[in-house]
Amino acid sequence: MQLDIFTKALADQTRLRILLLLVGREELCVCELTQALALAQPKISRHLAVLRESGLLLDRKAGLWVYYRLHPELLCWALDVLENLRLGSEGEVPFQVDRERLAGAERMSVVCGSCA
């Protein structure tokens, strides 16, 4: 992972929000990210593609759904940066709101049928 690629990926707030939701999680479905970020699916998918192409994320398809996770070969320094950003964003809008929406959707099974 090159530093310039990494920082360009973090420079967009939507991409940063996606990454911070994925830190510490096995994976999330696009429908879960759509619910958590309260954004249109095409916008989220466009940003997910950028993150995948930059080497920060891996995806897997399961039927109609696509799941994303942090790339397992991310270097330790990149994982440390993401974890510190996650910790630093606690209580900050919109990051805290994203986490609350995701937790609420999971509790209420409001996400896609495959995720619930």
C-alpha cells in the first residue's frame, strides 16, 4: 500500500465513513452500508469500487449481494491509522450516527434479507 493511494482514498468523507464502519468487522453488505450511511446505493457502490481498486477492500459476491471487508494484506501501519481514526471519530458526526444506524438496522433486521 502506497501512502499517496491510501491518503487519497481517505480524502473523501464517504470513503472514510465506509472504511471506519468496516474497521473491526468481518464484512458488511452493500445494503448494510446503504442503511448506515443513509446514501443511495449507486453512490456507495461507486466509492466501494474506488476503495477496492486502491487495494483497501476485498469483495465477495453471494447471490445478489456483495460483501466488502478490509483487505487482509493491508500493512500494519495502514490498519493502525484506520483504527486510530475509528477511535478518534467516536462521538463525532457523521461517524457516530453511521454506527448507530448500522447497529439499529442490525437489531431491527431492517437490512436486506440475506444480511439479517
